[in-house]
Amino acid sequence: MKPFAARILGPAVLVLLLLAGCATRPPADDPEALQEFRENNDPFEPANRAMFEVNEAIDKAVLQPIAEAYRDLLPKPVRSGIRNVLGNLRTPTILTGDLLQGNLTRARETLGRFIVNSTIGIGGIVDVGRRYDVHGHSEDMGQTLAVWGVGEGFYIFVPLLGPSTARDLVGFGIDIYTNPQSMIGQGQILDVWNYTRIGMTVVDTREALLEPFDMVRKTSLDPYATLRSAYRQRRAFEIQNTESPGGAVAPAGGVGFGQGVMEPK
Amino acid sequence: MARVLMSRRLLLTGFAGLASFPARAQSMDISRATAFVNKAGQDLVTAINDPRLNLTQRRDKVASILRTAIDIEGTGRFILGRYVRQASPAELQDYLKLFDEIIIRNLSARFGEYRGVKFSLGRSQQRTEEDALVSTLIERPNSPSFTLDWRVAEINGQPRVVDVIAEGTSLRLTTRSEYAAVIQRNNGRVASLLDAMRGQIAQLAAREGG
């Protein structure tokens, strides 16, 4: 299945970048401003801000109401089960990341969790591993590239996917194309399955971010800049594998909003 | 290797930030920092869960505890960053006053809602020569628990909180980006940040109903 993101968003992003132009580089006689400009590493800031506004509009009209309805309509155990299943389905991506980063301890945890949660945990609905204190963690190709020494590259905001960087976006693409679930044959049932999985991931992620997003919108004088900074910090934290135990497995990078995904409220 | 590079870069960034201000912070003793966070945290939890206080009283109590626990001036200066020197003395004075009000209002509104909150110390670790990072676990009824790390520095002989870090995201770094963006987008005028801060305080006050 060709992902929606690659088919439509990719070209749209490029066109927007070209249309909106680039951020102005500060003059060379202001070294502090120049350093800040480099640290932000957001050469397409005007275009990114435009896309951020597009995303805000879509989010307020569609995504946020859906996420709120999802929380209101489904009881917590059901949402917990869905989040656990989605996390379990991300095993191939996480395990690949563990192995490519040469982290055998984490790879063993990921594999053990998958086996136990898929069987005793009834197809991943129950996170049995957590009860034995083997907590899930996030891993994705963006993180692996970072561990291999690839710099994060410029910042980019993609509507519906959220904040990302050149490196994380490439990693996200690799994750999609190497996911076994998008490789095993084709057919209508598989398509429906994949769209359901992607759709549920979006709703589940947005539901987890209801409070953090409210908070940013309410308290930030510049939500775009706040999100940009929070995303980078959160990614650095994930790359160093220092997530605190207890959080559920966050969706693979690219879609990460720079926030940890917790147990449902 | 990359992990080492990454942490070194983070460290360097931290030092660069500190270097631009007078070195008021002395080295921080980890057990002293932990005891300080524990005391401030227990005081906060007691105030938040006190059944005799109404919402306004609770907020006031929380605000007064926060005022003694946080190094508001130092944090405010850190967040304003290089614009500290570009601001006029009057602007800087206004900024620190507005920053004090915003941070206290935001934090006490947030903590004030945490009825039934429980707080416990997590693993502690010394981070740099300058300050200590104390990790805590926040638990609320019917809510997922989360960790909060408190960066504590020795300010004029007293331990004070200089940053709060939630799941890897530092409040002072995020706020520094936010404020810098506001100034940059208004032709580098510090006064425009002050206007935006005044607007935000008015909004916060309207939401709190007073």
C-alpha cells in the first residue's frame, strides 16, 4: 500500500516550501543572532509556519473533535486495549531499531514483550510485559540514524504529521516502506486493515496529546516556536533512550509530536 | 558515540547559556538539593490537598510556596537570553515583573487543579558542576503518573529551582525559544514581547475570574 503521506503530502510540502520562500539569515555582524538562526535550523520557517496554521485549522475542525469524541465515547479499558494493540503492532519497527543500534538488551525486551503480549495478552490487548516490569519503549529509523551519527538537519512542519526534521522524515519514510505490514501482498482486506491501523494510530495519538496541546495553545505566546523546541528536546531524550518507564510505546518518529505517549486518561 | 556527542553538545549549550550571566551559582550538593525539592514538593502537595482552602486560597498558597522555591529572576534572565543586554533597564525591570506574574499564575493554576496529587522522590543524579537534577514522580487519581525533574542550583547560598523538566522537555529552554521567536518576529523589539506578556496576563486573569 502506498501511504497517503508519500502520495499527496510529499509533493504538497515541496510546493508550499517553494511558494513561501525562506527565512532571512541574520547579518554576519550579529554573531548571536546567527548562532540562534543555526540552532533553530529552520530555513523554511515562513512555509513551516503557514503549514502549522493549516494544521491548526484542520486539527480544530476535525482531529481534535474526533479525539475528544473518542475519549468520551469509549471507556478507558477499551482505549487502553487499542493503544496496547497499536504498540504491539509497531514491534517490527521498534525491534529493527533496537538491532540496528546494536542494543541487544532492548531488542530482547521488545521481542519478549511481543511474544508474551501477542499470546497471553490476547493479540496485544493486554500489556502483560508491563506487569512484569518489562516496559515498552519507542524506536524508529530517525532515532537509529541519529545514533549512527546523522545530524537532524533542518526543521520541517508537515500538516497531519506534525513537527519533524529532515532526518526524522527520511527515517519515517524508511519505516513505512520496511514495515512488513505494508509488504505482505495486497488486496482489499489488507488495505482496509492498514487504513484502520493508520487511522486508529492518528486518533489514539491525538487523544494522548489533548492536554499537552491545550496547554501549549493556552500558555504559549508562540505555539509554533514552543512546539519546535519541545519536539527537538523530546527527540534528543528518546534518542538517548532515557524515556521514563511507565509510558506506553510512542508511535514511530515523524508522527511524534515531541511528547511522550502515556497510558490513556 | 553519537550519544556521547549529543550529550556533549547539550552540555556545551548549557554552559554557553550559563556563561552569558554572572556566575552566581555555586556547586550544588545533591543531598541538599533532594531535601530541598522534597520539602517544597510536600509543602505544595499539602496546600493543594488542603480541604479547608477554596480554589483562590489554594492558588495563593501554592503561589507563595513557588515564589520561595523558584529562582524567578535568574530563570527570567536565562529565558530572555541575549536580549537581556538589548533591553533598556526599564524594559528589563518590566520584563522580570511580568515574567514573575506569568510563571506564578501558570504554575499555580496548573498545580491548583491537581487535587489528590501524590508526590515521591525518584532517582537523583548530579548533572553538572553547577546544579543538581532531582527526579520526582507525580501521581494523580485517575490519571497517568509522570516524572518531573527539578534542576536545583545554589543561588546566593540557598538552593533554588531553576528549571522543571517533563519527559525530557525543559520549561526554560522551551520558553526561551518562545520568547526569542516573539521578539524576532517583531523586528527584534523587546517591547513587543512585553506587550504580548501583558496580553497573556490579562487573559489568564480573565480565565481565573480575577
